[in-house]
Amino acid sequence: MRKSDFRKIIFGVVGILCFGASGIVQAEQAADAEKFVKIGQGDLKLCGYVQSYYACYFEETTKNATFKINRARLDLMSRITDEVSARIQIDPAVASSILLDAYLKYALPYNVTITTGQFKIPFCEELLTSSADLDTIETSEAAKNLAQSYDIGAVADGKFLGDMLYAAAGGINGTDKNTADTNDNKDLVGRLVITPFKGSKNPLEGLALGAAGQAGKQALSGTNVGNRHRLDGMLKYKYKNFKLLAEYLFQRSEQTDESTKDSEGWYALMTYKIFSVLQGVLKYEQYEPNRSVGQDRKAVATIGCDFYLNDYTKLQANYRLKDNENTSTTDTKEFLLQAQVKF
């Protein structure tokens, strides 16, 4: 490693540690705060988190080592009645479209809820996980390109069979957050997750299998629209301090010349927590933008650790090796640091 690369790492470590240390006192003060406060109608809760991020790149001439605020979430939740709740979440750190969640939720009989507004759609496990709880700093390339996190619409979901089965289905615009639909066709989205050994008190109790689908039409050019279908498969297993998570995503999209493009990607992640404060992370992922085109596969290997200073403060370090089959793109090595404070 060159001396200049070593200096980049040391500089980032010092900066991130300072941010994390400053958050310990704030987090401990937050621990004593009341979760909900009374308002005119119902209860109100304000929470959020801040992520300070540092990245340096090796064998890369187009990117510079940099600090940035990765996320700055403000989350406002209200319980209006036992059946009705609402949520608004924003992120001022985002350059545009800072509104994330903005929805109403209605609790119905038989453990069913209806959500309407803008929310995380029931599709990809990695994107459904709060960014505050991700085991790695970056989400996978497959999730970024073959799924969407937020959209506008309405979804019904619930847990059944003694909470062994989760099911969700609904209709959305399919155009991402804060974006009106471009045609009269709505995307249909659905997800099933089964935990067949839930409550069994054996090593298989932490096994979960999931499948999801999304189908609709998206704008191509002018008034033309094309079909777009997405599929997702998920396997998750937890046992004591060990966790394994694997997910596969597929997309078939119609092009302007009426041909179809197939894209796919997957990742596998393994974590192990030591003494409840330190967690080791291994992750490998692949993403192929077009299966009919040779040498466009992208692969990323990540090794990292998560250090939990307390329930509200987390430090993360990731070393990433990126391999691009496309010879016009340089393979890179990245060192990422992130400090997170919840409040």
C-alpha cells in the first residue's frame, strides 16, 4: 500500500471516530426520552439518525477521498387511534426528493393492515431493511438496479398461521418515490415470506424463505409503454450470533425496438457477532445489466466489521474489491467508514 493511501485511511478513521464519540453522549441522553408524547389527537414520536461517511479509493483516478453525510433521517410517526397511524420521513442529506415515507396505515380485523401513500414496497429484502440496520455500508448493485425502495400506491399486508406466513399485495405507480405515473397502467407487487419452523425452539427456527414479484408497464419514448417484470427470491437464516442472507433478483424489460432485456443479480452475506458489540461481515455480489451482452458482469467482494458502542451508536468499516468484466472500467479497491448515531 502506498504512503498516500495509508494517510487517506488514517485521516478517515480519525474523523469518523470523532463523530462516533460525540454521538455517545447524545445517544445516552436519548435513551431516557419518552418514545411517544401526547398531542391533540393521539400520540407523536420524533426520531431519526445521522450517518457520517468517509470513502477512499485505490487504483482509481476519477474519484477522490471524501467525507460526506450519507443520510440524515428525520422520522415523524403518529398513532392517531388504535386503528389509524401515520408517518412522514425525510432525508435532507439527499440532493433531491428528500421526502421518503408519507403514508397512512389502517389496521383491519384478522391481522391485516392497509397502507396508502408513499412507502417501501414489499419486494426486496435488502431495501426493506432500514438503512440504519444494514450490515454493510453500501447496498448491493442488484438491489440498486433491479428493485426500487419507495413508491406511491396502496398495499395490504399481514401475518398469518401464527406469524409463520407474511403476505403482501398491492398496486403502485412503479415510477419510484415522489414521481407521478407516466401512464394509466399500475404495477402490481406482491411478497410472501414463510418461517416454517417459527416457535419450534430448534436450530431451524431462524429460517425464512421469501419470494416477490412486480409487474407493470413503464414509459419508453413518447406515448409508448413497455412491459417490465421483476422477480425476487430470498433465503435468510439466523442462529444465535450467526446470520446468513442470500437474495436473487431478475428483471425483464421491453425495449423501444420491442426486444426484451434480461438483467439479473444476487448477493450472499454472512455475519457473526462477538460479545454483542463486534460483528464480522462477509459479502459477495454479482450484477449483470444485460444477459445477452458479454463481459458486462460486475462483482463486488466486501469484508467488514460493525462495532456497536451502545444501542444508539454504530461504527462500520468495509473494504471492497470491485471486479468489472467490462475492460473500459477500471477495477477498484475501496475503503469505507461510517459512523451512525440514532436519536
